[in-house]
Amino acid sequence: MPRLPAVSAVALGLVVVACRPGHRETARAAVALPSPPGASVTRPPQDSLDLDLVAPSVIRAGEPVRMRLRVSNRGARPLDLYLRGRTVTVDVVVTRAGGEVVWRRLEGEIIPAIVHLRTLAPGERLEVAAVWDQRTNLGIPAGPGEYAARGFLLVEGDPVPTPPAAFRVVAR
């Protein structure tokens, strides 16, 4: 199948900001998205797109792990995002402390080859929820231990990742 011409390229200049301590752990990445070739839109500042993955810092074994990927425009101008899928599509990958992938939200899913434009106004935030049932992609309970989750916003080109958000699953 022929590849569609690129509408915009995604610059993955990530700036990692430390996780905030407290009840919830948040992972952030700031990313700059250039304008499509030939566009008359002024390029947004480097830190205008802010990605957060919010997850609980501690959760009991067997309980659903509720996470939110938040995308915010911290710039002074509207920001155009070229997103994949019919709706905003995000992937979440959960790994053990050693880096072994335990669960991937989009494992085996088919994402439509559709790109849609979503404009974020200055200060606007977009949130997408994901829930991990603490089972591996093979359906086996993952069990207590140290984990990290990383969110990926699916845009045209390579997905934009968040830094990992660490959390601990404790026995009941």
C-alpha cells in the first residue's frame, strides 16, 4: 500500500521533567511540533506541548490501575496536532523494574490509517484514560512488584512518548 505524503513531521526533542512526589506520580515530556511544510503558521515555542502520564504511586494487587495521558498546550498560540485514528489514540506500555514488557494497551489492535487534525488552544488540555487490569498480554496476573508505565500519543510519524511513571503493586 503506498504511503501517504507527510502532512507534518514530529520533532521528538523531549525534555524530561522530574516526577512530582506525592499520592500520584506524574511523568512529563515537553515536545516541539513543527508546522507542515509550506504552512504560514509560526512555529510554536520548544516547550509548548506538554505530555503527562498520571498513575497512582501505589496500588493493591488485582485492582485496576487507572492512568491518564494528558496533552497540554502551554504556549501562547494555538497548536495543531496531527493525530492517528478516528479518535485520539494513545498506547500505554507497562514494564517491570528490569525493563520486561508486561502489558501493552494496543497489543493486537488495528489503528485506522486516518490522520485527523486537533487544534489545542493556548492553555487547553486533552486527556485520554487507560486502565490496566494487572494482567500480562498473555492474561496471567502480573503480581506485586515495581513497575513503570509509559504513555505514547499516536501522531503522524513516530508516537510521542512520555517519560516513565513508576508505581508499586503491593499484596492485598
